[in-house]
Amino acid sequence: MSSHKYIEIEQQEEGVLVHFTCRRIIDRSIVEDLAQELYALIEKRGILKIVLSFHGVEFLSTAALNRLIILERKVRKANGVLVLSSMCQQIHTVFTITKLDEVFNIRFDDEETLACIS
């Protein structure tokens, strides 16, 4: 595991599995810090295969959704792979209503997700 403030990183053979340490990603300062931690995976560490596990996350703000869109663009520009997994039904519904399920590769569990990025 890594020593970030808002994420924990598990190095896997296929890429990295990122777990959020916050259940409710709504506070603006948390969203900004979290975004910087995620962007650094690509920009500073050169990680191109990322699975974001939403296990335990109950709520995302609109600002958090925006930062995820930016992350997806950064990963795509670097020819990487970003997959979202283990969302609760409430968060998945938000992605569906906003049509972000058409932008992101969303899987239902971490194991299935890790297999799809290998």
C-alpha cells in the first residue's frame, strides 16, 4: 500500500488498484487533493493501467465527477487504461443518468476489472 492521504494503492501484475479512503468525496479541498494524487499516478509515476475501486464510497460531488473526467482524458492521452469498479448502486445510477457510463469503462468487481486491463 502507498502513503497517500486520500487513496491507497495496491500494485498488481496487471496495473494498480486504487482504493479511496473517503466514503463521501464531496468537500472541495478533498476533491482537489484527491485529484492531484490521482493525476500524479500518470504524470509523475508513469502508471498507465489504473483501476479505481469505489468499494465503500457512498457519495461523489459534481466536482469529483469532473476530476474523474479529467483523469480519464489524461490516461487516454497517455495511451493508458482506466477502469472504474465496485460502485454502489447510487453512484452507478449517477454515472448512468449523466451518461458517464458511456465515457468510462465500468466493471462490477475488482477481480473482473483487473482481468480486463491485463
